[in-house]
Amino acid sequence: MKNKKVQVQDWGLIDYKEAWAKQEALFNASIALKMEIRNRELQVAAGDHQSEEIITPNYLVFCEHPHVYTLGNSGKPEHLLLDEKGLEENHATYYHINRGGDITYHGPGQIVGYPILDLDNFFTDIHLYLRTLEEAVILTLADFGITASRYPGYTGVWLDPDNERARKISAMGVRCSRWVTMHGLAFNVNNDLSFFKNIIPCGIDDKAVTSMQAELGREVDIKLVQQRLQEHIAVLFGMEISA
């Protein structure tokens, strides 16, 4: 049975390492439950167990992080342009983590979204999963009068991707095991873009990074942006949202 119910959690401003541990706990619990369900299905098929309905949970987590740089499995450490002293001077931390993608930055004023979903409840296609998250960001930006799209060959959401003014406004990197996801997206709203100068964002050294604030010339209500993003994700995935 597919479970379309999704619990939304807002973790506020949270240390990256703490959020990573909380993600891992939800992620690992979902995988363990999937294995239990599979074992029960085998027992039922063998006539050794009564059928009992068990469903895997889904979560959609939103948060912000203090200044932090994270490097994915396919990234290169040299794409971080700071040494330990430089990190300390910028009041930033650095983690090599278990998602896809290269290096990125998280900081206050940026929406970070962590969908911890069992894709067996929705669709089992990781490329479609990423394209759907991108579409949610594109639709959210459109709500605020910003036209965005995809850049062929790159993950994430871009402005003016077809000319020399191409600039990235949302980065994505996910982990998926047994069709359960973790990590997700970073969406630049009001964050300080100068922190991106300390890295080669996502390994791309010839493209700019932008934010909603930079594009609109004013600070944006980040909670309103988060609400619109949540609504678009829910519609695109066919979720039943619960608090």
C-alpha cells in the first residue's frame, strides 16, 4: 500500500551536524521498517505469518544552517578554497558527507529542504525525483516574479541558463538507498552570497550564484517562500501533508 501522507517538520536554525544526525535517524528507521515489511511479506507468502498492514513514513524537513560548507561523494576537496584558519575566520564549518554532488554552502537566509521519502510511495525514478524538486523551486520563483529554468547537464535551478549571465539559485544533492531519500535542496533567498566566493560551487568555476534578494533588490519573507515551496512540492508529488 502506498502511503502519500507526509509529515512536515521545521527545524529552524540548526547546526548542520545535528541536522545530519536527525536525518540519518529518520532515514535509517525507514530503511529498517522497509526490511521488516519485506520479511513479513515473505513470511506471509510462505504461510508462516498473518498479513498485517505496515506502511513507511515520509517526512519533509525545512531548516536553515549556520555557515557551513559540505562536500558530496563525487566532490573534490580542493573546491573548498579555505584552510582551517580561513574557516575559523569566516565562522564556518566543513563536512564531507554522504550525498551526491560536489561542494556547496549553507547559511542563514537560505532555505534547506530535506525530503526523507520512501519513493516506493510515489515513484521509483531518482532522475524524476530531482527534476520534480527542481520544478517546485521553479514554480516558487515564478510566484515571486522570477523566471527560472534548468541548465542542461547540470542539476539545480538557474536564471538565464542560455547565456553568459547564467547564475544558480538552487543547488541539489541527494542520497537514496532502498528508494528512501535524504539530503535534498538549498534555495538561496536572503543569504550572504559572499560565502560562495570561498568555494567552487558544485565544481562549476565559470558561473555565478544568486539569490531572490539579489534578483528582486529587497529582502524576501523567507517563511512565505518556504510555504509556497512546500505547497508546490506537495502538489507535484501528490502528497497529503500533515503537521
